[in-house]
Amino acid sequence: MRSLGLDLAADPVNTALCAIDWATGEIQVAVGPVTDEHIVGAVGDSDVLGVDAPLGWPQDFVEAITSHHELGAWRFPEADSPAARRSLRFRATDLALMAEGHRPLSVASDLIGVVALRAARLQHLLAANGREVDRTGTTGHLVETYPAAALSSWGLRSTSYKGAKNRDALAGIAALMVESVGPVLPGAADVLRGRSDHVVDAFVCALVAAAARVGLTQPPHRDQWELARTEGWIHVPTATAGDVARAASRQLAS
């Protein structure tokens, strides 16, 4: 099995793709420009793609904007304060992460929405090519990921590691990742050391995608399931990076 990780950006130039072959331990990386067509082709040779982008929008937001667009009533007149607007700005999965101390961006009101537009097109391209798209990430070829939450779950730095000014912080994360997964994926050193934050995030996404397939992430609870089917669901590892790599190597090496 091959798991892919995609650090998706609005611009293909800033997009990175990482593939891990769990049978051989081989790791391949493609850096920008990585087009939608390139991604669809790569998924054709793989089993699961972890993508760092929202796969949908908040249900309340969709309903409110749809009614407004159709010249109907504003569906949420009580949403006149930041607290009241939470259900318009954030998905069920975002609110679940916020309850655990994370700070996901709002797909409805932050610039991540531009990336989500590309992710939406990518989902339809994958479906048109016969790939199963399940936004809950529990089946099919897509798993929504959030590298910052994954890094935090592994006890690693999850903020202020991007860009040239944070190169030392990124190097520290890469070194600890290599130490954790290196016994299973010795090629991780070449992939992570001295690379951009886009590549590191893509590798994290590939690892989380594998974690989802071996049952080492948190799926939506029963009362979150229906919303997750349309809004998407962020999978966060429930085991260390090393444990994920070892489990994936045992269970997915076929």
C-alpha cells in the first residue's frame, strides 16, 4: 500500500506531494508546481491521500448563504456576535479540535477557503476517475488532515515553524520526526532534513493517512457523523509517529 500526503495550497507552485510505499519503505516527494491532474494521477497508483485542506463548509454557513443567495430570509438572525457566529464559521470537526486546544482556521471566513475551493474541485476530479470520496475519511481514498494538530499530538512543535525565519524550528521538527520514524522509514532523513515546510507537512499528511487506515486516528462520533459526511472530518493521530509507522509497516505492506 502507498499512502500519499498533500500539502495543498491555492497555487500549485506552493503545493507539495509525498508518497510512502509501506512495502518497501520508499518515500517520494514532488514539489511545486503540483497540479490537480498530477494529484489525480498519483492517487491512481495509491490507496489513500491525506490532504491538508477542508473538504467541506459548515452546514449552518451553507444554509445561510444559500437562503441569502436565493433572496430568502437570513436563516440565523441571532448570529450578531462572535460567539453566536461560531456555527457559521466553524465545522463540527473544527469545534471538536478547538475544545482540545487547537486553533483551526475557518473555511467560511479565513483565506483557507481559497484552498478549500481547490480541494472541492479535486474531490470531483477523483470521483470522476472512479475514486471513492468519503469526507468522513473512514473509507475511500481521501482523509482530511491538519499537520499542526498531528504534530501537537506527537509532542512536537506545531506553530511558528513555517517560512525562512523559522528554519531552525522546522529543522528541529524534522530531526525529531526522523528519530521517531527512521527505524521503519530510513529514507525519511533525506526527505525531511533541509526541506521546506511544505514537504514536511506533506510527509505528516501521508503518515496521518496511513494512521487512519490502520485505526490510529479519531473518527467522528455517532452524533457527528452526518455533519462529517458533508463538512469533512479532520483525522488526528491517537498514537506516536513511530507507532503509526510501525503499525502501517506491519498492516499495509502488501
